[in-house]
Amino acid sequence: MRLPAVLPALLSAVLACAGSGASQAQPVAPPADEPRAALHGQATWIRQLKPAFTAPYSGPNSLEPRREWAQSFTTTLDLGLRLWPGAQVHLNPEAAHGVPLSRLTGAGGLSNGELQRGASDQLRNYRARFYLQQRIAMGGAAERVEADFNELGETTTERRWTLVAGTFSLLDFADPNPYAKDPREQFVNWAFLTHGAWDYPADARGYTEGVLAEYRTPAWAVRFGRAAQPRLSNGLDLEHDLQRLWGDFLEAETALPWQAPGGPLRLRGLLFRNRIDGGAFDDALARAVATGTPPQVSAVRRVQDKRGWGLTLEAPLGPDAGLFLRASASDGRTETYAFTEIDRQLAVGGQFTGAAWARPRDRWGLGHARHELSDPHRRYLAAGGLGAFLGDGRLAYASEQVSEGWYRWALPDLQGAGAVLRSAVSAGLQVLRNPGYNAERAGPVRVWTLRLHTEF
């Protein structure tokens, strides 16, 4: 990864800000009993059933009306090493295979967040993450960061910088919604992974290369970074030159002066700007008129920008329980480049526990998302154009809606040699209305999900 201009600029900005509080900066050495290295692992198996539904017609990228089964499996290792005070490096070898519903097409809210674009029924190995993380304590009360997957754990201060460089998923750090983020243990549909309209930089497996920084205090936090885009829309190969194609984001969050049962409400705002080699819908439509051929965004690709925003409101109800609201929008001018085909989204929901029936480690969730397309995007699909995931051949536009409910039963822990194996089994139901934004193929489409997750 070549970062000739980006990393120095990022570090300069961080050091300039840190310099103003240099008198408070305190190196925090790890206690002698903290491990220098750690090994974690996870495996997730998902099986889905979509019963048949009625549709008057289908196109090349439609959700198929026939009954379908789908499945996915991922397994990941985290090899973590503490280098010096505040510094950790993490390597994640990963293997995955999957058979998606309808070739992973037909909706903005796709049914399985563990399935990758270009998923294969063969188990394939690859390097998911390899990054360096450095925390810089900036003063205040001591605060403990607990050990977890991709986290060795350490004692730092409540005001601190965190710098990250390498290969990772932007969703590891941005939009850290505790109630709707992880398809391995929470909502499965893509609609609830993050802001639906944030076409966040990632290869076809969901990972990128880049740099980011976060400054955190007890009341607020701000994070920003630059990450690599794929060389081609929804491709696997990343463009390593972060001065040619890139994705920038700036996110800030703060506690609000209103209290929920589990603590103060928290508001988070995101701005993003992507530099992509993508096609604009209006350009594709103009070319179609001039040539008398169907519109194709792939035929009018050029380097241009895509911008947007996202807002998240969280209301904690107690430990591991709370409500969330997400709203996001992009400019909607260009093709989907790295995530999914949603130009505007409003999503609400919550995660809860089974404490009321003496199952405090159980979790369950309910959520609903409403998706919209921009006017150019609608016209493109109505004229028979194909997107990364959408294309019924024609379009009677309607908002796409996704509802999901799930319950996760925690299984008894198993104590092994130096590790605790934690497992859970989940069952869930998704209901999609107007999949692909098409009122003529309204459904509703139901997707039943069974999930087994284990980790140590």
C-alpha cells in the first residue's frame, strides 16, 4: 500500500492537535501481567430459506420468485501482538464460502451481511485484516479498554488519540452502533450493517486499505480517515494509489443532555466523499438515446465524486440493550461502487436482552428500514439499465422496505485450554416489500434465517 502523501498529512494533523495538549499527554505502560500476544477465533454458519412469491416478470438482476435456499460460512482468526506501550498489530486470516439468494441480486437490503460479492460455494482463504493501531493517552482519568476480538485490552486515559493504518474494514471503527452492526450476532440484513446510503470504500469482501484517526473524550469523539476504493465497481482489486481513487470520511459523536434508562442519548454524524471511477446515470441515459442501445453505466465510467451524509441517534436502555435511528443519503448521481444500491435510508430498531425471563445473556432485536432511490437512478432502472444488484428490466417505482426480527440463544460456555468457547444459535425472519424498488414485484418476500456463531 502506497501512502506517500496521506499518512504524513494525517499524522501532522494529529500531532498538531496533540501538541496543544502535550502537557497532559501521559504514556501509559502496560502492566507487567498484561499479555503480549493473544489469539482469538470465530466461526459463523448461516442458512436461509426464501419461500416462493408471486411476480409478473423478472429481469437479469431480479430477486427470483421461486423457492430458494442459501447459506454462508466464515471463519476468522485474530493474531494480536503488543509492540510497545499503546501499540498493537492484528492479523486476521479468514476463509469463507457462500451460496446467496438469487446470485446476491434483487434488493437494496440484501438478506445476508456475511455473504460477499462474488461469493463462491468453495471455501476460499484470504487475508482479511492486517493493521497497526496506536493509542496515545492525552490525560484524564484512567480507563480500561477490555480485551476482545482485534483488541488486546489495555489501560489508557479517558482522553486519547487512536491511530490506525493497514488493511481493515471501515465498519470496524466508523458508525460504532452497538445495537445494529454485526451480522454474526445481530441483524443479518445489509440494511442494518451501517448507513445504507454510505457507499463505504471496500473490496468485494468488505475490506480496504487506509489510515484513520480518532480523538475520544468522555463526552464526545471525532474520527476521520482515507481508504482505498476498488479499481472497478464492486471489484476485488483495490486501487493502492490513494491520490487517484479514495474514500474520505469525517464522523463526530456527542452525548446529548437527555437521559434514557441506560444513560444519555448519543448523536453521531457522518460526512463522506468518495473519488470513484464510476458511471453517472444521466450520462448512461444520454448515451442510450444517442446510440439506441440500453443504458449501461459501465460504458460511461470516469473519475468523479460521490458525496453523502449519515446521522445516528442511540438511546441506551441498559447493558447490551438500546434503541437506534439511522438516516442517510448520497447524491444519487452515480452507480453503486462498493456497498449496496440505496440512495436514501431511514432505519429504526433496537436490541434487547432476555433478562425479563431469566436469560440475561440472550439477545433479540427488531428493526425496520425504508429505502429510496434518486430520480436519475429510478430513470436508469426504468429504462432497462442494470446496476450492481438491481435490474428487473423495467420499474414501477416504490420505496423498498425491510423488516427484521431475530432471537439469539446463548449456549453454555465451554472451558478449554486457556480459552473460553462461547456459542449461540439464532433464528430470525426478514420481510421485504417492493424488493428492488418495484411495486409490480411487491411480495412481500419472506426470508427465514438460522445462524450458529461460536468464538473464543
